[in-house]
Amino acid sequence: MSVKKIVILFSGEGSNLENIVKKLHKKDIKGCRIEVSGAICNKEDAKGIQRCKRLGIPFGVIKHTAFNSREEFDEKLVESALKFGADLVVLAGFMRVLTPVFTERLKAINLHPSLLPLFKGANAIERSFNSDMKVGGVSVHFVSSELDGGEIISQKCFQKDDGMSFEEFKKRIKELEFELLPQAIVKILKD
């Protein structure tokens, strides 16, 4: 049985990190054993660090503010991901734009809380909610040096009901993220 190692990058709460660990870590799925070999965060005060400790996931903190350029930061990210043995890097709430220093050296996917190519970048949930669209959704795509511009792997959407509050909308986004990201990871690692 083959073993595939994933490294998760995050910047905040780490709820998607925990979901991935619970659903995939040390699980045998279709002839492939998946291991979360590590996590990397760019903020030393991110709440997700406590999740890593509680879940027993090795992690590192690489503060982007400690580097003179995005390329220097990305070089350190690549080095750290490779030390963790990454077959796949998963961006789960990682709030940094990556350069070709990263994107051309690692196979990576990103979770985005909108139906791409709409609402790229930050505040996607708010912009999607406030739009005239009748659906909301999430996308998983390959990471490229274009912000949220890599090839789409999978998407899921839901009906945006009249009178739906922003909190209800956000909850539905999170539910779809928890469903879609693990499925996309399995799909990528199997191929």
C-alpha cells in the first residue's frame, strides 16, 4: 500500500485542518494510506496552532513578515514542506499569495469559499453573499501564481434562499468546505 503525505498551510482558526485530520489522517482509502505529516502557519498567534498540538500534528510557524520578499518567504515554505515529505500541499485558509518559487516546485491545492472564477481573493464569502447570485458555493483548485486562478478540481454549491442571513450563508459555506476538501484530496492523491 502506498503512503501519501500531505502538508497543510493555514493562517487562522484551523477548522479545515482539523476536519482533514479527522477524516483522512492515517486512513487507508482505496489502497492509499494518507498521512498529515505536518502543518505550516504564517502567524504565531493563529488558533489553529492549538488544534495542531491537540491533534498531535507536527507544525512550524514561518512568519511572512520576517522576510524581505514574497520569494524569500516562499523559498522557506518550500523547504519546510519538503522536510515534512509533502506529496501534496493543501492550502486551507492560508492567506498569502504565492509566487512561482512555490507554485512551480510543489503540487498544491487551495480551498476557496466561492464559485470560482467569481469572487477571487479576500472577503469572498461577503462578496458572494452580497451579490445578486442565487447560489453560494466553494471551489478547490490547483495553486498557481495567479491568485485563485489555477485549474478547478471540484466545486459544490447551494441555493441562496430569500431571507437567508449572512451567518446562515457562512455556515453553509463551512459545511461544503468540510465535505469538498477531503474529497478533492483523495481524488488528487489517487490520480
